[in-house]
Amino acid sequence: MRLDGKVTIITGGGSGMGKTAAELFAREGARVVVSDVSEAAGEAAVAAVRAAGGEATFVRADVSKENDARGMVQHAVAAFGRVDALYNNAGIMPEADHSVIDTDVDTWDKVMAVNARGVFLGCKYAIPQMLEQGSGSIINIASFVAILGCSVPQDAYTASKGAVLALTRSLAVQFAGRGVRTNAISPGPIETPLLMDWLLKDEAAKALRLNRNPSGRFGKPEEIVNVGIYLASDESRWTNGANFVIDGGITVNYF
């Protein structure tokens, strides 16, 4: 197993790509800490992991709150004794997020709190534990929109994911020499409830996005999570400061 015994915290692990991550990481032998704001969703994800023979525990945490982030890491250490990987997956993409000229300040602040501050706080408390151990892997989920402009803007989301990429580079420089690697994954549109619930209401928006993708389809959650498994594993021990753009070719397509 590629992750045999490795303790992995997965934020937003109760649904979507986070739930898939919990299941696939556990399948590779990881001991999984599912973190989510929803107790019902988080416990259901843990139950699914255990039903498949994996090892998992749930901790309720709002990643935008410092006490919750601290408690999340403490829970992992209390349950499993260490933290080998932090998969910063939790994120929001509200419908009210548009261009800067018509996005309200509350929406901007809420997106930044979860998507950017949440990554900061997870790292703030997980990295010291990893430094004490002498090893660890930070895996930050960014987005393809952080590296190119979009004619259908979601400016708070885009800015928050740009912040995640900038933070990833800074942490990679600071801590790699002490055994803690930091990398990012920038997915294109993935078939998760967060995206599909929105696009299913708007066939024109769905068609527009598919037309721009050379692959002709949206990505599957496991196609992103498999990159995360690599980054959490010892296979990636010399991978640091990288951003894996997994988008079916959107960012190389010009027409």
C-alpha cells in the first residue's frame, strides 16, 4: 500500500472530492482524519471508510476558525499519534461570487475566510507537528482559475485560490529543508455536487465550459485524488513547491 500507516487529515472530507479522498487514501493504507463542518456528512464518510476496511476518525471543524483548526490537528495526534499529510481540500464557491464590481463584501470575505484563511490555519497547526516528527506533506487544493483569467468571473474564488498558490510556494521554501514538503493541485471543473448543482441549473453555462475543454468532459474526483495520493506518499519525497494542473487541457487551449 502506498500510504501504509500514514496519518492524513482531509478537510472538507464529508462530501465531494474530500469524501472521495478519504475513501481512496484509506484504501492505500492511510489512517484518515475526516474534518468537516457537517457532523452528519463527516460521520457518514468515516462509516464508509470503515465499512471498506479502512481506519478513520471524524472531527468537526470550521477551517476558517482558529480554535477549530487547532483542535483538528490535536484530534489527529490524539487519535493516531502524528500527522503525515494535510490535504487542504475544504472550499466554497457561492453563487453570489461574480466580478469585483457586483460581488458584495460579505461574499468576498466568506470565500476568503474558508478558501485562504482555512489553508493558512491548517498549515499553522499541522506544520509544527510535522517539524517535530521531521517529515510531512502539505497538499493544497487550488484551482486552474488561479493561473488564468476567466470571462465568466468568480473573482473571490479566483483570488482565494491564487492566495493558496502563493502560500504554497512560500511554505515550500521555508520548510522543505526540515522535512516538510508543500505542493498544490489545481483542478479544472470536477464533477462534484458543488459544481454540478450549479451547472445542472444552467445548460448554457455547462455547454460553454465543456466547449472550452479539449477533453470534452469534466474531471472525476478520483482523477484529482490520485495526484494527492502521490503527494502524500514517499514516491514524491523530492517533489516540493509544485503545482499540478489537472484540467483536461483547458489552460493550454486557445481559440
